[in-house]
Amino acid sequence: MSSEEENDAACDLDQRYMELCLAVNMDKPTMEQALQDFQNTSKNYTLEGDGLHWLVCALYVKSRESIVPTVSGMNSKGNFVSLNKLLKAAGLSFVCFLRKMEKWLEMNTSIASDFRERIASLERSFCVNTPIFKKFLPLFQTVFLDPFDPQNTPTKHKSRRPRKVQCTTSDIFKFCWTTFIHAKATQYRAITEDLVSSFQLLLSVINFCFANALQCNHRAKLLNPDFAGLPENWDKPDFKPPTTPPDIIGLLVDNQAASGLSRMQADNFSFAARVINRHQFTSYVRSLLNPEGDVLSGDADTLSNLFLPQNFEKNKKAIDMCYEEYILTEGDFDERIFLCDDVEQELGTPIKQRKLELKAQSVAVDNMSPIKISLQRPESDITIKPNTPLTNRMLLAGRELGNTTPVSRAVQSVAKLQLLLHGQEFEFSAIFIKEILHNSSEVSDSISSRLQDMGVKFLDAYCKPYKDQPGGARDFGETRLHMIKTLYFKSLQNIIWQEKKRMEGRKNGGSCEQLLSRDDFHLLLFGCCVEVVLFSYHSTRVFPWVLEATNTKAYYFYKVIELMIRAEEGLSREVVKHLNHIEEKILESMAWQSDSPLWEAIENLSNVPSCEEVNYPHQVTPVAGIAATMKVHPRVRQVADQTNALSNSNKSESNFISNTMVHDRFSSPVPGSVKRCLFQSDEGNILNAAVRTPTVVENADNQKPKRTGSLALFFRKVYHMAGIRVKDLCDKLNIPVGLQAKVWTTFEQSLIRCTFLMRNRHMDQLIMCAVYVLAKVTQHDQSFQEIMRCYRSQPQASSHVYRNVLIHEANPDDENGSDIEVRDDLIQFYNKIYVPALKDFVKKFSTSSNANMEAPPLSPMPTSRCVVKSPRKVVGSYQIYISPHKICGETSLMSTSPALEYSFQRSPSTNLRDFNAMISRHKPIQRKRTLDFSKVDDFNTDAGNHALASKLQKVHDDRTKLK
């Protein structure tokens, strides 16, 4: 682009920016400050796409930072510019705005943390309200007539004489949604980002609207005649509404929300929704009906008469004004946008799922032209469902068959937790007291007292504000605490029983009494139970909030995660994935912060252990390059590889309980226990690398790692996770196996020799640098851009990992403040920090280096264990799937669609006969040629037989060569 074209484009952008500011009535100081920030950012970064969209991000930041004086003499934060109006004037969808704002915050690190939390809160709230609105329409149509059907909307006649207008189903639809979002945003901000509680609040609002619609004389034009909750003679003129408001929450749960739930689980969910309706939503409506509130008109005692002709129009305008005032004051996103006809275009994602499409809007959603977003992360990433991590996939339960919505998944997650805790109490079982506690009440009383103290601290932290989130309601906190304590007692007993099984036949393995007396063990277990319960309810107070609530360091929290997953097999798939994500976050970055206890533990140990030192012999893979140097017959090497793979698979899958004892997780290495082996025999190593006999593998089972203790376990997990990520990234880059081993060796050496590289940094940064530097020295063509592109396909990937890398750490002792922290992208880190630290080691792998320079030995990589537990299709043309045995009660949580099911060693033989009968009924008739073996003809009689003879001759020759 020439300079003249650039000037024309800049002038055009300035003109559009001025028109945008005039359209939203933006004040001049905010407009000028936003333009200055945009110009400064464009000097340091290349802003792709429409420049006006980036100016919208700058305008919104400055709008929320501006201070506006009010009539009362006080200052108000924010200039009262609507975010929806700003986005609509700029032609920017909300989803695209979130993605642009995410990048804008990464480029402008000086923006305050409270504003960053506000943007994160906007995205979380959008993730909650989008699936709830999709569920709201079918729920509403279950009770009321279709609000989008023109037959349910009476024509308005022009008349000079004013008269009271009766409400329509469309009016009630809008009133119901506005009431819901206003209540959630003002009175119940603690559940704004809680999907389950928000959905239960929506059920209360629909129940409230149904009770008021029954009192209207034209109720036959409002209510769905097929709804099962209608009273008798409801459509008769002489019908008298009941004095007590009806309760249809149970029917709504059964019709729409309880898909895949058992009867007991649906009743529990309905009971929780009724609690919110009776104790929370009722008080909210009364506050609007009371003379002090003076917002709605109706009967405050019975919460009725709101839809009468003399009250409805006023109530509709009043609730709209209240919500409008909240939006302009807080600057939040106006969620009434869901009610607009062009909601898909303004949000940038499909929303409505109508049963009856209006003729004027008969164009399908798929044919609409949504705004294209050329961003790094697609729109589908704005979701509540967590990605599946690369590690610990063998701990995940199988996927449930059938398509489920986010609301259904959230409801089922709570139902699974309630099923897991059903029948459990706040006490130990009799057999546990006898076998473990030896009928001693001292330990039991100590645990109960400790649990009481932890419960009080949790409740105090739950009710306090957290970042930009308001404090949680105390009654909600008490309900969550009840489930946390129940899960704590259940998990504690399961962990101790498993620990006792591990101790059988072992010496100096510690005792269960010692473990039960550790305060850190109980605190970490309680914190993990907090995380499980809050995540099951899709609460926003999830990790790392639990670290602050329990005053725990991230380095210690990882110890109990795997214990919880293995002890509670009934945890839902999403909960297990969430716990795995937490463990990965701790291992990759959080444990490497400068204030982490990890650095003190490394200093006490004097050096970082290698991968081979912290793993069992069967948990590491021998280097492929060693075996390749031996002249071994290919068939021998193939048999050896199959034997090793089978033995490793049996070790990882046969015993689900981990061999690592809980006592070792909380113990420190004994000083002097780690000794360096100066003279190591290499005899037989090459042969064992090529062929491992079963005897060698069997002996390896009895061997312990060279280094044990809590720090060794930490690095075992670090190496295991890093090995999976290195192999996944190298496979996507088509890097050969030999170079993969060099990449792994370089990464391991960066942890051992240059541990300081991980301080306040991310593991993936070192992995990408290791891939690039080895590709460069071995002349394997790989660019940083291609490495980053493949890295972004990993489930844990985030752009801040390679965009915001620590280059220079600020000196805390600097009183002048001149020594500040410096951050830049990954390429600058590679050039300034990584290469100077590892260049001497990496040069040994160079293909162009001195021939006398000996290449360093390659390090063995940890084995990857992946067990597929999802249902897999086993018959080609039939919908037949096979999966491992479900846990007790999980089959009731699956889709209720009619299906045949047979469990080996559990189901009766009649179920198997039903399968065979089903296949026989639909079995296609196969007509195949019959071969007459009575005639022995020469293969050379025709061309077809000649081709067959050639193939048989090749097979015969191959077998002869092997002999």
C-alpha cells in the first residue's frame, strides 16, 4: 500500500470514528484518550482487521475509567454509554468484541486488573445466559402459547379513545425474560455466573408469570391448552383462580430439565428450585411491590394481579426502566438483546430455536450471513464445557450417548453429585472406626473439630466479595458447605481404605494414623471437595479461589487431586476434566512462581532430578536411537516392541489404584538419601534396549524410583505432562522420532541445568523453544509461526503464553522503582534468555559442528498411557456401541431414548437374545459367489487367476526369506 493510500485509509478511519462517537453521544475527553491509546498501540503492534473495531475496545476501556460528576455532588465511575449501542453503531458483534477485547488487554498491560475481571465476568455471564435463553423458549412454550405465532398477537385498531390493552403471549415472554435478568443482575448477583442456580431462578419466574396469567379473563389466549398443570375448567368464564398461587416447577423440571435424570434426582432438583422460589425470588418480587419499592403494581401478599389490564402496561415499562438504569450505571451488556429479531447478527452466534417461524423471518438460521471473525479462537470456544486435557485421560469416564445442552449438562452434573452423596452422613462408618481408628474417639473428634473450623473459614470467604464479584448469599453457602462436608467424609474414608491396601506387605510405609493426624492433608482434601462442589454447580468461585479461601499454595494443592479422582469414581466426566486442568495449571506455571515453596524444596535438594530418576523403570521408554544402532533382525525388534508395549499397558491399566502411597506425597526426601552413581555398568544395556525379556520387566516391577518423596512425585508428574505435550507437538509438526528424542533431552536439560528459566514462566514456552532450537541446529526446517500454530491446537493453549513472556524480573529491593519488570513475546525470550543459557549444550547436536564433539546421551521419555473409555461403534451399519462397565447409578443418567443395553456378567441372557433378534431382522441378504474347490485348475488359465497366483507367489517368497 502506497503512502497516499495509507493517508486516505487513515482519514476514512478518523471520519468513521467521529461518526461513531456522535452516534453514541461520547464525551470529548474520552474520545481523545481512546484515540491516543489506539495510536500508541498501533505503533507497537499490527492491528489486523477493521481499525474501528479496535477503537471500540479503546473507547469502552476509557468509558469505564472516566469519572462523571453527578447532581448530588458525588462522582460516578463511567460515562453512562451503553455497550450495546456502541457495538451496534460500530457493526461489531458481541462475540467478536470479546475476542478483540481479549487481545487488546494483552497488548495494553497497564489496564487495571478490576477492568480485566469485568471483561471476564461479561464473558462468563454470556456463557450462562446463552444456553439459558435457548432453554427458556421451549419452557415458555410448554406453559404459554407460542409468542412468535402471528395468530396469538391480536391486531391493534387505531382509535382516539384510550382503553386498557390486554397483554399478549409476546408481552409476557418479554416481561418474563426482563424480570429474570433484572433479578439476577441486581438482587442475586452472586448467582449471575452460576448456571444451575440461574436456571432454577428462571423456573421461578415462569411459575410466577403462570400464576398471574391464570387471573386474566383472556387466559385462553395466553395459556397452552396441552399443559398438564392447568386446573379444571380453567377456560370457562366462571372460573375462579385459586387463592394460593399454583406451583408448576415440578412439571417444568419433568418436561424440559430432567432429561436423563432418575425420579429421585428430578425430585431433588425440583426441591432446590422451590427453595429458591420461596426464599429468594418471592422476597425480590415483594420488594418491588411494596410501597417502599413502588416499582410494580399488584397484590404484595399473594404476588398476583400484575397482568390485569390496569396494571400490566405500567409494570412492563417499570421493569424495563429499572433494568435500563442498571445497564447505564454498571456498563454491563444489555441482555434484552436476546429478545430482538436480529439477535444472531448482533451476538455473532445462533440463538433462537423456534418451533414456528414467522413468514417474515422464514430464512433459516443456517442461511444467515453472520459476521466473520478472523480470530485465533473460534466462537465455539465460548462455552462452559471444558476441553479434554492431554494428560490423565485414562481417568475419565466414558462419554454419555445423546446430545445434551449446557443446561442439561449442568443439571446432570448436580444430579450426579447428589447421587454420589446420597445416604452419606457427617460421620465415619462403624467398620472404619473399628479397622482404622481402632475404636478410638480421639482421632475422630480431632477430625470433626478441624472440619468445623475449615467450614467456618469457607463460609466467611464465600460471603465476602471476590475481585469484581459480589459476596455470595449465606444460605447458598450453607447449602454448599453441607455437600462439601458430606463429600469430605466420604472421600476421606475411601482414600484411607486405598492407602491401607497399598501398605499391605510394605515396610516403613507409614501408617494411616500418621496420615490422619496431618493438618495439611485434611486442609488440601477439604479444598478439593470445595472445588468439586462449586464446579458441579457451575459457580464462578472456582480455582484459584479455593487457594485464597483455604490459604493454600498451589504447589501443595496438586498432591490431593489424583487421590480425589481415584477415590471417587462417581465424579462426572466434566468434574474430572476440571480437576485435571487444575493439576496441569499447577505443574505448568503456578508452582513455578517466585513465591512458591517449590524453590525452597529444590534448594534443599541441591539439584533437580531427571526423568529416569523419578519414574519406575517401566514408566520410561528406552531411546529409539540406541536400538537402531544394533543389527537386530526386524522381526525380533517387532516382537520386542510388542512385548514391551503389552507389559507397559498391563501395568498401567490392570491396577487402577496408584502405586504411589499417600504418605510419600506428603513426605520430604531424607538428606543424603540421593547418591550419585559414579560407576555404572553398561553391559547389556544395548541388548535390553532392543529386546526386553519378560524376566527383566518382571524384575522392574519390584524396583522403586531412584528418588522418592513429594518433590520426586512432583517432577514425575511434570515430566509425564511435558512428555505428552512434546510428543503431541512434534507429531503435528511431522518431526521424526530421532529428533523428538533430542528435543526431549534438551527440554529435560533446561529443567535440570537452567531451572531459573521456569521462574515466573510457563512450561510450554520452554517446549516451543526446544523444538525450534533443535530444528535449527539440525537443519530441520521449522518456523516459530508454524510451531505456534500447532501449539494452539492443544487443549491447554493460550495466546498469552507466547505473547506475554517474562524477559526481566523487577528487583523488589529497588527503592527508586527504576528496575521494572519487562515482558515481551516468545521470540525475544528465545533470543535474549533461552539461547545464551543452552547454546553450549545444544551445539553438540548440530550437524555442522566439529566432528570431534561428542553428542550428549539422549534421555528416555516417559511412556504415555491413554485408555479410551468412550462408547465405540463396533458394528459397521448398526448403531451398536461398546463401552466399559458404568458405575452404579450412571446408566440412569444417560439419555432416556429407547435403546437396548447388555452388560457382560450382569445382564440376563434375554437381553443378548434381543440384540441378536434386532440384528437378524435388519440383516441384509448377502449374495456371494460360491467357490468350487472340487476343480483344481492351473492359475495361468486366465488373467484373473494369473493376478491371484502372483500374489500367492510373493507371499511364499517372503516366508522363504524369513526362514
